[in-house]
Amino acid sequence: MKRIYTFCVLLLWAVAAWGQTASEIVSRMDAALTNLSKSGIAMTVETKIPILGQVVAKTWQLQDKMKMETEMMGKAMVTYSDGVTLKVYSADTNELAIADLGSSSGDSTGDAELFSNILDGYDVSIQSETAGSWVIECKKSKSNKNKEAPKKLEVTIKKGTYHPLRLKTKMNGIGITMNIDRFGVSEKEVSFDEADYPGVTIIDKRK
């Protein structure tokens, strides 16, 4: 009986998934991301930069706040931003520089914005799929007049939940791969705490 029940569940899931267009899948991902992004997103972002090579950054985003840990040319850095103030910590010198960033947008999802509203500027199609996910190819539509928008995106979406898992693209010759590690980020994870950096020298460059 248990095997029959399991078979029926799998069959119903397969029927529900069968026949979905790429547009429907991306639309459902967008709806899921709208709610998920409010609780924050933790990602690993890999960038391939000419001459410098590959740079890996860990990011935590919660509304307007973001923390990023990265290492470039053997130097580790931690960056904090709240949409107004930028704080950059250098492990090499144990110094924290504070600078003005600008006005807060009030509803930023940082790098995760590339996952949002894809249907507004891209023609989408199912590139491939596995038992657990779809890979959606997104080509910039002729009606998309945003010069900064990438020409192509490759988005991996989890079946069942429609949660985005990965996004690959190239911007200005720089290859970018965003892997979503988890949804749900605490305020502490995106906030600077001087106690976490014993003996740090703070340099305030704000006007």
C-alpha cells in the first residue's frame, strides 16, 4: 500500500510539472522570490575577472543591508553596506574605513535583483531539466532598452518549490555565477560589530 501511495504522489507531481512553459516556471519563481527575499538571502558569488582570475565572495543580504566577505590577491576583506553607509574592513591592516554611499532605496535585494522580473526583459526557454530542477535560458528581448542588462542569463530553478538555485551570466566581459546557499538571514549577520574585530582601527571618511 505504501508503494502504491508513493507512486501516486510522484505521478501527480509529474503531471503537475508536465507541460509547464518556461514563462510559467519563471513567473512562479518570481512570486516565490518576492516572499523569500524579505527574510534575506545568503549567496556565494563567483566572478571570473580578466587578469585577476576567479574571485569568490560570500554575501548575506537582508533588505537594504548587505555583508560581503572576499579575498583578492591574497588579501581578505569584509564589506558592510546599509544603502547609505559603506564600511570596508581590511584583515591585512586591521582597519575599517567608513564612507558615504548614498541614499537608501528602501527595498533592495542587491545581487539577487538579477533573479527578479526576468520576464520583463527576456525571452525564456527551458534549456534542460533533471528530476529536481529546470535550467532556464533567458535571452535579452529586443524591447529591453536597458543597456546594463546582460544579454543572456541561465537560471536554475528547483522543482516543487520554484526556489531559484543558481544564476549564471556575463557582464562587461566578467563571468558571474550566483549560487543561493539559503534563505533567511539574521540582522546580526549583516551588521558590523566592533567586538568581532579586536583592536580594529576605524577611519571615518564621511563628509
